[in-house]
Amino acid sequence: MERRRLLALVAGASGIGLIGYALLTEESDEERVRGVVSRFARAVSVDEDQTNPIARLAFVKGEFRETVEQDVRVSVPELTNLKHGRQALAEAATQTGHLFRTAHIDFSNCDVEVGNVGARADCIGHLTAVDRAGQPRKEERTVHFELRRSDGAWLIQSIVVSESAN
């Protein structure tokens, strides 16, 4: 009887400890927004082994379902004909593989502000790439993201990329 009581106490204490740990280590909204921006960067980056455009499009669309709103608006100076929407953005991101052998994109120095239903992140976007001719390319631009909370998840609703300084 004593052994059962001891096991019950240990199990109860462990359960309370796990619940407390989960509550205390939960990500903040700012961390979640940064995570969405980072995941977006990985989705639009191109690895050398991503040569199949159909597989790349499937990967990008899958990532965008988790990070980008259906009717996302995007402004990139070089892409004047880019239509709005997740599908058009996924197709444009897939085309990046035709321009570059590799293209690594990341965002740093992100200034994130979170409100009740919306957030914004102003970041420095870094492109490190090798074009199809084998020429390296590096570029930095400011990128403005606007996000909206939807069913507890943060989704990008707008992206504005600055002009190139080159």
C-alpha cells in the first residue's frame, strides 16, 4: 500500500512538473514571428540539390501553407508582374532555382513589434547566391513583413522588399 502511494505521489509530482515546464517555456509571440520569418527564408532559399522544379514547388507550397496567408501581397522592385497570392508567390520562389545554382536567404536585425492581432518585422535580408554561370552574388536589402494571427498561428500577409543598392 505504501509503495502505491509513493508511486502516485511521484507520478503526480512529475505531471505537475511537466505542465509547469510547458507553461514556463512557451515561445513568446515575438519568437513565433521570428520563427515564421526564418521558415519563410528557408522556403525561398535554393539548395544545390533542389533541381526538380515540381518537387521544389511542392516543398515551397507546403512551407507557405504554414507561413503565408492565401492572399499575401508582395512588392519586389524587380518583379513588377508578380500577382498577389500564395500560389503566385510560390511559383515565383520556384523560379529562383532557374536563376541560381544556390541561393541562401536569411533575415537579421529584425525589429519585431507585436500587437493583439497583427505584427510587423523590419529586417535586413541577406542573399548569398551562385548564379547559373557560376558567379557569386551577395546582396542586402531591407524587408518589411506584416503578419496576422490566424487560429493561433502567425501568417505573413504582406512583404515589401526595398530597392537594391547595387
